[in-house]
Amino acid sequence: MTSSSSRTIILKNSDGHAFDIEETAAHLSLTIKQTIQQDPSKTIIPVPRVNAQTLSKIIDYCRKHVTDKDNKEALKSFDVEFVEEMNEVTLTYVSNAARVMGIESLHVLVSKVLGDRLRGKSVEEMCRIFSIDDRLKSIFEALLCYQDHLTEYLPQCLID
């Protein structure tokens, strides 16, 4: 459980939606933690390029990982259920947002699950999953062919 002295931080996403989160939970994000350390009076923190659905999921993850930090079994069970309910597109959004926000444990968890789900899929299947139309299919195929040179641009799950 969070301490009663933990203040509330407001995360404002790119769509203008505001989300309350306890400061202790917000500190799971290295980016947010550094922002708060640079300006301790700051209570509203922008989270650009993250939609409301994704940010909501990230906040749920952070809260659970703070409240149950000493219960490894509960966290393991939560993590399984957390990623199980997401489709591949949502997993990609969460993975990218977690990477940008500096939540390594979430980024690793989601990227691994996404990689496992995509492993062995054909280019056609991946294009269908990510709604990539025929005009972009050849670009997607080229990216997959040159993945060794693009490791910093592609999600880790497509590289494994």
C-alpha cells in the first residue's frame, strides 16, 4: 500500500486527458522521477505521444507494482493477466510508452510477450495484425530484412 504521505501527481497525456497517480507509483517511471527531482514543486507532468488507454494501463501497472512490491507471487500473477488481455497493437503501444517513460520492467515484460506472439508469423499476418496496407507492405518487409541494422528503431520483439 502507498504511504499516506505520498502526494498525488497528475500525468497529462497528448490527448489532454489528466490521470492522478501517487508519487511513489509515478517513480517507477525514470523519466517522471527525474522530472520531479528537477522540480519538486511540479505536480502536473506532460506525457507526450501516449494515448489515454495506454497511459491508463501503465498507471495500473505502476500502482500494482508499488502496492504489492513485496509479494512476488501476486506480481507474477498480475503480470500474466495484465498482458493476457492486450492485443498485439496495444502491447506495442504499451511497450513503446514504457520505453520512452523509462519503465524498464514493463518494457521488458510487454516486449517479450509481443515477441512470443509474433514469432513465426508471416509478413502478411503481421501486416494484418498492425493494419499495414499493401502500399506499406514492401517497406515493412524491407525493415524486417534489415533488422540487424535497425535494432534501435524496431521494437525489441521484432528483433528476437
